[in-house]
Amino acid sequence: NAGVTQTPKFQVLKTGQSMTLQCAQDMNHNSMYWYRQDPGMGLRLIYYSASEGTTDKGEVPNGYNVSRLNKREFSLRLESAAPSQTSVYFCASSSGTGASPLHFGNGTRLTVT
Amino acid sequence: GENVEQHPSTLSVQEGDSAVIKCTYSDSASNYFPWYKQELGKRPQLIIDIRSNVGEKKDQRIAVTLNKTAKHFSLHITETQPEDSAVYFCAASKGGADGLTFGKGTHLIIQP
């Protein structure tokens, strides 16, 4: 099993460009999450999906959109990238709700110039 | 919502000594408290977790303690080794669909 797979690993964007970060899990998990990690800020929740067909905002959703394409896949889209979105993005999944361990992907390092 | 505070932000210990990282949480309804280890350039990985019906849990050199009354929990690492050097994150959840709230992390440095 691959676990949680994220693509791409690295990306450089110019301000105003758009892109989609892809995430897929093969553990048959119901819940999927997108976090961003900035130095000294820990991991902050952007959006989550408790089940196929549902998505909800987390702590820092502004500037992002998500799609839960099916049970396996959960994508994160930046419509008009800004330098403040320079970060490392982690996708994660869990079998249940918040009282379950998270399994993280390897992350995407995004730089917006 | 839940707020998790973690201290210290950096901890340097001699190899072989013990390390303790402390976290406090704000929501008394929280019932699940995992700890994650993140090595440089890698993803966070779960190392130990505890639920609110348990006061302490051990796994070899790692232990976690929980004080529900004071709303704090701690990670204890004994006989530290160079491979323990990493950033450690605590987290808390009350079981809602929004998953975990993380502390800001502790950079643990093991001095040879």
C-alpha cells in the first residue's frame, strides 16, 4: 500500500497563477484533510472532508478551494496564488473522525514569487 | 475552537538524558491526544497517542501522561539518542469531523 500520495512534491508559481494539488489515499479512509505548515506556526487546517461528497472549512480556508472527487481523492486548488501562500502543504487521511490517527502524505513545497 | 499550546519551542538535551515536552489544551471536551514526530524534510508521523480515559501510556522509551483536570499532557523520552532529534507536535481532538488541532511544535536537539 502506498498510503497517502501527494503530487507535485515541489512547485514554483508566480503571483496570480493557479494550480491544483492532488492527493489520493489507498487505505479506504473516510476522512481527508489539507494542512499547511509554516515555520513556527505548526500545522494549520485549511479544509477537510469527513466523507465522500462533503467538504468544510478549517482554520485558514481563504484563497483555497477543495474537491472530494471520490472516496480516494481530495484536491486543493489555489485560484490566484499569493506570496502569503508560500508554504508546505500536507494532505492527510484518517479512518474516522478527529479521534483517529492521521496518516500524512509526503508534502508539497510551494513557493509563490 | 480548541487551542493547543506547546512548550518549549526548542529543547536541547545531552544524549542519554531525558526530554519532556508539555502541552495544554483549552476545550475540556477534547478526548484524544496524539504526538507526532517530524524529521527534517519528512512528513509528520504518529509516535504515540492517549485517550482521555487513560492517565499514562508507555511505548519503550516514550511515554505520554495526561492530566484532564489541569488540561495538560506531556511527552517523555528517556535515554535520548541522536535519532530522536526532530520536531515534535502535540495535538488534541474532541472527536469532531475537523480532526486535530496541533501545537506549534518543539525542536528537540540531542547533543552528542
